[in-house]
Amino acid sequence: MSSLIEQAAERLAQIREAGITVPDLRDGSASAPVDGPTWSAAGAIHERPSPAQDVAPSLSRQIELDISALATAGYLVPSAPRSHTADQFRVIKRPLIANAIGKGVARVHHGNLIMVTSALPGEGKSFTSINLAMSIASELDHSVMLVDADVARPSLLKKLGLGEEPGLLDLLEGKAQMSDVLMRTNIDKLTLLPSGRPNPKSTELLASDTMRQLLNDMASRYSDRIIIFDSPPLLLTTEARVLASQMGQVVLVVQAGKTLQADVQNALSTIESCPIRLMVLNKARTDSQGAYGYGYGYGYGYGYGEEHAAAAKDAELQSAAAR
């Protein structure tokens, strides 16, 4: 027996010499160290979870969105009456979901990671991101995470009536875990991930190995989850281009009658590495009363099946204006 105790003491000394903190159980304390690996009574070393590791939804914070205020602002909310805008977003989301899950087409790497961007500010990308997420949240078989990836000028939380919160950049810096920043909402199947505290090295953080690991984890952890990234405009910052290189799909929002053709072409040229690039024409006149709506654009570098082509034709989608 004494030899076993001596062996255990020797093993414990070796572990401490290696720089691993071992909890002292003599006073009943079993608190784990803040950083680094932990040691169990069996002598096994366990790495602490990385910021990229997701958590069970029950551990995330619950926040309440003002549904009435969102409806007044023009966002698609649960139980709202059927509308032209809602129908248009049904057309927009269908091929995105099909690409995400590989339904009817070849499965796309990170197809459930969808970046919504624009060439320049003021074209409606954040409004589109929110409504696309709301529309996907109404699906029976899918949940959605909406990420504010516009780290230079975040706006999603403000548009949703919320204050600033820690988020994506805090995860990448190692200052938070997913359970600290992920926000469950009172809209079923919709969760939010804020941009987080501003950081002068935001581009480097988005291009880091930690970000790649985070995206891999987010893309693979839940097979039914679609993740929407509201990103900065492509022609103003480098963050959007870095983010696009890791996305499965990119949606470029173009404002009808405003965005120049040259700007659209330049924006598309910055995201050539993304396997699927789609376009949404915002504020396109759709009826004789002059009401504005959305038109679904065209894809690059990826072929759609007959079902998608028919849906685009039936909806009289306007892509020619952006070519």
C-alpha cells in the first residue's frame, strides 16, 4: 500500500513540475484552474474546451425581442399575415437551404454558412440578413443562427432593439466561451451571435486558425442549423473578403437603381473563391403601384437543377438589371 502511495505522490510531483495545476482536495476544494489543462484523480490530462466549442442551447442566454416593434419596422415575424415580401424571401431561401443540405444538388463544403453582403453601404444587406434569418426560422426542419460579422460597424443588435454585447471577436480573442455570447431569442429556432467588442486586429482575427476552427465547429455541430453572417460591404473593408473565403455561399445584395454595374462586378471579383455566389436585387419595383420588393439573382460557379430554374422564372426575378 505504501508503495502505491509513494508512486502516486511521485506522479503528482511530475505533473506539477510540468506546469499543470492540480486542485488540492484536502480542504474540499475542487475548483478547476482558469486556463490550461485539468488533471483528474485517475491521472488523465483533459484539455479545457476551446472557444470554438459550442454548447447545449439550454446554457445560452435567453433574450426577448420586441415582436411588435420588429413588425412595425418591416421585419418578418412569426404569426404575421402572408405578404409579398414574405413570399419573396421564401423564393430566396429555398435554393440556399437546398445547397446547405445537399438536396437535389452536390453537397457544398460549409454550405450552411451563408454570408450576406453588398458592394457598398446602404444597399439593405442587414435588413436582408434579418429577414432571411426570420424566414428560415419558420422552417419546420431547420434552425438558424444570425451572426453580426460586420465587426467594424455592427448594427444587427441595434436594429433588433438590443444593446451592445460581447460576441464573435471576444470568442476569437479567447475572452469568452460560446455559452457567454450566444443569445437565444423568443423566436423559436432563432439564435443571435453579436459581433463583440471592437478590435483593431479584427481582420487578422477573422483570418486566424481560431476562426477556421470556430466555423468548422459551427458548420458541423448541428446538421439542421443554417448560419447567416451579416458582413461588411465588400468594397470598403477587407474583413468581408476574408470571411467570404471561408463561406459556402455568399449573397450579394444590390439596390435597384442605385448600385453601379462596375461596383457589382468589382464586388463579385473579390469573392471568386466562394463556390456559390448569389444576388438579391433590393427595392426593385414589382407592381403598378410602385411598391418595392426583392428579386432573386443568379449564381456563379455552381449549377442549379430544373426546380430552382422554374422557381426563379415563376417569381419573375430580375437579374438582368444587375448584369
